[in-house]
Amino acid sequence: MEILFFGGADTVVILYVTRLAAPAGAALNLIVACRGSVMAVAVSDRARSVARFLATDLPLGLKNLFLPAFCRNCGVRILTEENLYFCDDCWSKIELVEDPKCPRCGRPHSARVGFDAVYNFVCSECAAQKLRITNTYAAGIHADTLRDAIHLLKFGRKSHVARPLGRLLIERALPGMDAGSYDLLIAVPLHRNRQRERGYNQSELIAEQVGDAFPNADIKIALRRVKDTPSFSMLGARERKKLIKKAFRTLPGVDVRKKRVLLVDDVVTTGATTNECARVLRRAGAERVDVLTVAVAKRLS
């Protein structure tokens, strides 16, 4: 018989491994006992292997047993901690941003008959505006599952949604970027009243999730939202642009001169907010401002 003790400060799991002559292998009996100290006595490599397996899968199994999670879309039970709110099937149906797209706003172009080559070009809406943003990189379209996930993060106090959203950005947006070229990652700020209401800035949480993917960039709080604007959800592009004007200021002591900045946001609808942030940063001396966003709104056509 082999005996292994392992655990944390409050719980020690005692594993008895009894070898059997039968081909079935080993019989495992698991006893959980509360202790005040960490104990570790390993008798064999096999016991260690079993211990590592139980140390990772047992907590998740117990959590799924006593605190089950269900997909917000289809209701199926979720048996992973990678995404506690949407199952793999629903998550895989997110409408992704594909080429051809506009490099300025990040939105896909409408399908056009007769084009053989897939290429990206500036759309007519962006060409007609004075934009301070060079490129916008987005993972998906703000619809269905992705819209629901962002809504949970922004209004449902589900901060853990930032993790799968950050992973989606790394998988879908990062391959088209020069990740090593940026000096600063700056999250689009919330007004202090809105941040107090939500408990966090969702864009900051997303920036933290993707930060390691940009090896030369520091995550900085460089902007302050000084104007508490009303919700933009029911407003058009012209009204948004008017309301957001002079809503941001650079923070004292943060130097963005000659820096290549990547603005991080959860969703870009008309681009009024990110463009105003970019205007303020460029005025403060930033060399270039790009945008990284989880989602972009559908193009009106």
C-alpha cells in the first residue's frame, strides 16, 4: 500500500493507493481532512502523478458538483473554468471579423461581387472623417453571444468574463498586429461615477488580460474622463461625436510623447469615443494611436 499526503493550509487530502493483482490497476480511496499545516510525503512517482491529477481536477469536479455553471445561451452545463458563462458550442458561433475590412474602423466590408482578391481598404465613412486613429483591430461583431458576454462584463458585474474575451482577442486580433511595436497600452477610461457604479472599468480588465501579448508595452492609466456623458446606446454618430467632445484629458505625470499607443476598449460602435481619446493623446505628443477592441458594431448597409 502507498500513502500520500498533500494539500493546502486548511485542507489535507490523504490518498491511499492499494495495488491489486487484477488488471484493473489500483483502487483509490480519498479522504479529505482539515489540518492547519501543509504535509507532503510521496512514496512513489505513481502516487505523485495521481496526486497532481487530483490536485487539478478534483477541485474543479467538486466545484461543478456543488456550484454548477450553465451556459447563458443554451443552458447546457459547463464543465470548465476557461469560460464560466458560455459553452464551447455557443462561443464557437461568435461572428468573427474577417477580411476584407476597413483598417481604420475595423469593420468588415460588405460582400462585393466581382472581387477576386481579398484586401483591406478604408471605407467611405472613415474616408469622410478626420480620424486620429491609424488602425482598429477587433475580434468579432457586436452581436448575439459576443454582445451578451460584453453586456455581462459591463452591466452584470461578471468581471471573470474578461478572461475569455481577452483570450478571444489574442486568438483573433493579435495575428494581424505588430505586437512588439507598441510602447503603451491605455484603456479607454470611465467617468468616476460610472466606474463607482460598476465596480471596475471593463476596458482595464481586458487590457490586463492581453498585456503579456505585447512585450514592449506598459499598461498605463493615462487618460481621465472628465465629462459624465449619458448612455450612447440610443444615439447616432453625430450626437455621440458632439457629446464626447472634450470628455477626456491626459493625466499629469504620464508622458506619451513619441509613444506608439494601443487604446483598449470593449466595443467600438461609431468610433466617436476612441477617436476623441486618440485626439487627446495625439495632441499630447503620441506618435501613433491604434485601437484594440473585443467587438465592433455591424456596418449599416
